[in-house]
Amino acid sequence: MDIPRERDDAILLMLRMRTLGHNTRAIGERLGISPQNVRATTNPIKAADLYESGEPREQVEAAYWGQA
């Protein structure tokens, strides 16, 4: 597996874990990164989805982990 694919998989795992209610500290510990890195990686994805999806904010928020 090449590095970009591994990074994509790690990002998807972070997103999945956050939507399941895991806090960024626990995610970071599992992946060997800081909680700040988890937030810096996942929050912009959520923000972009809110901005670009065209769906109601409440609908997008429901698919993530609450208010950004």
C-alpha cells in the first residue's frame, strides 16, 4: 500500500471514529498522533461539506459530530 492511500484510510478512520462519538484524544492515541492533528485533519472536511454540499446545515451536522 502506498503512503497516499494509507493517509486516506487514516483520514476515513478518523472521520468514522469521530462520528461514532470517540473524542480526539482517544483517536489520536490509537493512531499515534495528537488530538490537535485529528481536529486539524477532520474539522476542515466537515467545514467543506457544510459549505459545498448544498444540503441543509442540520442534515450535514447530523452526519458528523455536532457543532464545529
